[in-house]
Amino acid sequence: YAWTLHMQKGLSQWNKAKASEGYVIMSIRHLGKTVLVDMNGDIVRMWDGSGQEMLPPEMANGEKGHVLVTKGMMNQGSVLQERDWDNNVVWEYDFKGQLQQHHDWQKLPSGNYLILSYSDVPKEKIPTTFYGIGIEGEKSLSLSSMQGDRITEVTPGGEIVWDWKGYDHLDLQKICGYCGGVDWTHFNAIHYC
């Protein structure tokens, strides 16, 4: 494995006995770039946008080197893009306020895209009491707003064909005691299998 100490730039340690040969794809958020680096820490390829996943060729018309990236700030007018090896946009979805995308998205074998986003819980569904991790007993709750998670399937043409909202399926009274209640659920990843 490899790691960087004290915010140094570049690769500072590489234990070949513990590392797997290959590449690492990662996002450099403050630059708005996605990079592919080799085991020496050298940049092999760079794309515009923040991303973390290279698509398998069977999900990119047989082409290698496609990535999914987000342009713009999460939940502030983000645009999701699929870019090819040469950084050309081959697909784009502008959220236009429909979704508040965060953390994860993936391309499905059908060619559609699965997007993780925030969802405002309707005011009439916000509970007045709660319990959960790190909380002893039931506590009162006074919130004017609450956010949960939403998973949405979008066609390449931008049509929403499936939409799952956590507040329709999960216990709204069960809240992480460390989250303060407003950020009711906070998924970091989705995976289609």
C-alpha cells in the first residue's frame, strides 16, 4: 500500500510487498479534477470534474477509459458527466434543482444512471420525538427541516424512471445521536448488483 504523510505532495511511501500492481483513480476536489496515478505516484491521465470510478468497457460501448464525474458543487447545481479517455463529454445530466446529488453515482448495465442525492423530508412527516444510536431513551425533537437520502435512476435522455426516498421506507424517529437530526440519513455509497 501507499500513503502520504503530513499533506506532502506526491508519493512518500511505497511498500511493494504490500501493494497490488495497478492504478489508483481519485478526485482532487479543490482543483475540480479526477486523476489516474500509477504506483510511482505519477499522473497517467487527468479529467475535468470530480470523480472516483472508471467504467468497465462493457458499460461504455466497448471503449476503455470512461469516467463519471461531477462538475460544480454538490447540491448546488451539479452536473453529472461521463467523459471518455480524451476528456470529451459523452453524456451529461444537469440536475437543474431536481436532485441534490452527493457522494455517489454509477452507470447501470442498462445504460441508465443511478444517482444518490439528498431529499427534504416533508414537514408533516418530521417526527417530534426520536431515539437511536448514542441516545438513551426517547428524546423530544424540534426541527423545522430534515434531510434524508434519495436514490434515483435516470435514463441517458434525462428521464427519471425510478425514485426511492428514504423517508417512505425507513423509521423517521430513529436518528443518529451524533448527526443532530437535520441530516437524518447520510448514505455515502450505492451499489447496484
